[in-house]
Amino acid sequence: MVKLSHIDSSYCGEIKELPSSIRYLINLNFLRLKACSDLEKIPNSICELKNLKSLFLDECPKLKKLPEGFGSLKNLQELDLCSYAKLTNMHAFTSLCSLRKLDLRFRQIGDEGFPKNLHGLSSLEILILSGNPVTYQHISSFSTETPRIERLVPTSQFAWAPIRNTSIEGKQLQLT
């Protein structure tokens, strides 16, 4: 199993916690746990998966906290945390320097809960915030903090906002 690179355990309602032995899957680069409705905890040992590039934890309503060392997943490029549950430690992912796509739809994130500093997300290109009460003023700073961002999917309350014309290093910021 050391050579295992891809796990998709979507819709597995029986998983409450990943085993700490996941650390031994050193070649794992893709992990999807979509709609694991009873998943409550991700062990700190997941932070030892240095080859993990894609992690999908969407529609896991009981998952409310990421492991403390989550920022050590330096090769993680895609993170999907879409859910209707509030995430208590939003700062856990702010140092993921290789992260290109971050999906935080419906996480009940307001201005006070969203990280104040996104400089660590230096490779971020796509940020999806639909269904969150984050204000336009808070989101407008993302373009300067994360200069590579190309696509911002905001909350519906300000999808029309003038950020559409924001230029980032000669590129147009695309809102969808």
C-alpha cells in the first residue's frame, strides 16, 4: 500500500475519523472524502503526506476543524472544504504556498472568521467563497495579497461589485 497514490472514499457515511496510519501512504497525492457525513476528525498524521496535491473534504458537515499542522502540506494544490458547517480554525491553511484552488463555499465565514493575512497563499489562483457572509470590503484586499489570483467566486450578495475591473499584474480578475 505504500505505492497507493489515489483514494476516493466519497459517500462513505461510516467514516468518523481517518486512521493515524494514513501517514504511511507516502505516495498519496489525491484524497477525496466527499460527503462522508459522519467524518469529524482528520488526524495530525495527514500533515506528513508530503506528496498530497488534492484534498477534497466537501460536504462533510461534522468536520469543523483541520489538524494544527495542516499548513505543512506544502505541495497541496487543491483544497475543497465546501460544507454547511462552520470551520473553527480557518488559519490552518494560510501557509499552503502551493495551493492554487481553495473552495470554501457555505462555510459560514464572515469577516471576523476569515484569515486577515493571505500572503502565505502565494500560488492561489481560484478562491470560491459562495454562500458566505464575507463582505466586499474584506474580499477586495485578496487581489493585492494574492497577486496570482485569477478567479474569485464571491458570495452572491456582491457578485456585481466593481472588483470586476481590478487589474492584477496586467490580468483581468474574473468573477464567476
